[in-house]
Amino acid sequence: MTMKEFGDRHSAAAAAADMLQAALRRRLAANGAATLVASGGTSPVECLRMLSEYPLDWANVTVTLSDERWVGTDDADSNERMLRSTLLANEAAEARLLPFYDGSVDIESRCRQLDGEIRNAPFPFACALLGMGEDGHFASLFPDAPQLRQGLDLESDRLCLPIDTAASPHRRISLSLAALSRSDVLLLLAFGDRKRRVIDEAIEARDRHPLSRLVRQKRAPLHVLWAP
């Protein structure tokens, strides 16, 4: 794991966007196609907008999410809605979206479908941009989720799974750590002193937070970018 501190959030977002585009360029040059995983929430918004302006071979890039609430794409809580308004514009308008939500099936069936769709997309991933919560969750791997143990199992054959948590009024789908760790580059973008304390705790304590497992896994290089 590497950690870099920035004086402001704009600089951290710009650095993250540059690292993501570099990872996409490398995979496109090597394989002709690439997949980017993007987080929901507010932290990645500026980064994704910046990334959308890079001139890449976006027609050969698949974009998907680290996690999603089980809500329609017109819902204000939809991560896909945020992704369409930030990343899938400008130069990146030609990228292919691999969505999580599908109202025609139940959430368990959608997870099974997604497993195959992810494996058929360019996989492993070129890069994944992750956020985190003050409870130490990343993606939708919340501390109280009954599915947490399976979600954090690096040797699991599940790429995505349904998540239940008291922290959300909605059920969720999340990529597992086994899936996320199959990335050329993992970026964790975090802002604020409270999240910095959680990161420090995750580094110091093996199992205090789900984030500890992300920090300690060695399958994919993790770059933490933090700003106040």
C-alpha cells in the first residue's frame, strides 16, 4: 500500500484521474480493451468528471460500479445515475456501461447474472476507484452485513453478492474483495480527518474495519489518496 496526502480535494481528485487514465491506457495498449470500476458516493464525483475529459479509446472501455443500491436508475440514490452524469460524458461518452440494477429480476438473480457478465467483460479490471465510509466500509461491504465474511474472502469464487445493512434503507449489490483485488491498480480516494483516522486504524489493526482487509491484501497494489 502507498499513501499520498494532498493539500486540497481538487488536487487529490486530479491525481486519481491521472492514475486511472494511465492504467486504462496500459491495458488498452496491451489487450485492446479495458474495464474501469467506479465507486458511488460524493467523493469520486470530481475525479470522474476530470477522467471523462481524457482522450482515450473509450469505445473499448467498459465501465461498471463497485456497488449499487437496489433502486431504479432514475432514483436520486442510484450510483448508475451519478455515473452517467459524471463519467459517461465528454470524451468518455462512448464507453460501455455494465449496469448493476435490473428491475426485471430479483437481486439474487441479478448477482448471478452479473458474475457471468463481469467475467465476459475485460477482466481482470484495469483499475478500480473506491471510496470508504467512516465505519470502515468500502464498496458496500459494511461491518454489520451478514454477507461480510464472504465478501472479504480473497479466495471466494463470488464476484458480487447482495448486501443487507442497517446503514442503508435499500438492499445493495457489491463487488467482493476477491473481484476488486483482480485489478491492475486499486485507488482509494478519501477526504476528511475522520476518514483519515479510520485509514490509520485499518493499517494498525488487522480486523477492526472491513477496510483493514483491503489495506492488507497483496494481490493488487493499493494507492490511498487523501485530502482534508
